[in-house]
Amino acid sequence: MIQTNLIDLHIHTNHSDGLFSPEKVVEVANRLKLKAIAITDHDTTSAVVETIHCAKKYGIEVVPGIEISSTWNKRELHILGYFVDPYNSEINEYSKLFLAERKIRAQKNCTKT
């Protein structure tokens, strides 16, 4: 039996740790006959608008999302958020701060070797 109306609600683009650009993600989703996808990049919504634009060509619904990194009891957690506003200034400010902190950590790690 051929499955229809398949969705994938946890996709990362090259705006975080994914391999593909938003355009390529949509092309692959179309090839897989997905009806809806969620872009849930780590700590950013920067790929959402581009993905929505690209998906219109194929009639694929895009759920705007984010995967927020956090810690609890000294353990790393990843919290998925769906239907977020990619223009939300608080989310975008968080993304900028998180990226800056990530760069600082990377620089510290490089100096340790």
C-alpha cells in the first residue's frame, strides 16, 4: 500500500546542523511526497521564511519551528517549538545571543588544543 499525506516535523537545514539549504530540503520533501514539513533548526528560525517561499511551488505546508537548547539537572535538553513567528524579536534576539555564545565556546575549545 502506498502511503499518502506523510509529514516530517523535525527537519534541520544548513542554517544550523543540517546538510541541505532550505531549497534543497523542499526538493527532497517533494521527492518523498511529503505534504507538510517543520523546519526546526537549532536555536534559530532564520531558514523558515525561505523554506515557506520555496515550498509554495510544490504545495508543501511548512510549519515554522525551532529547537531550543537548554539544560536541566546538568543535562542538555532540546525543546521543540512549533508555529513560532520567525519575525518575533525576542526569538531573534535569543538566536543572536546563542550564536555569539556558541562562537565564544568554539574559540575557547580551539585554544585548548
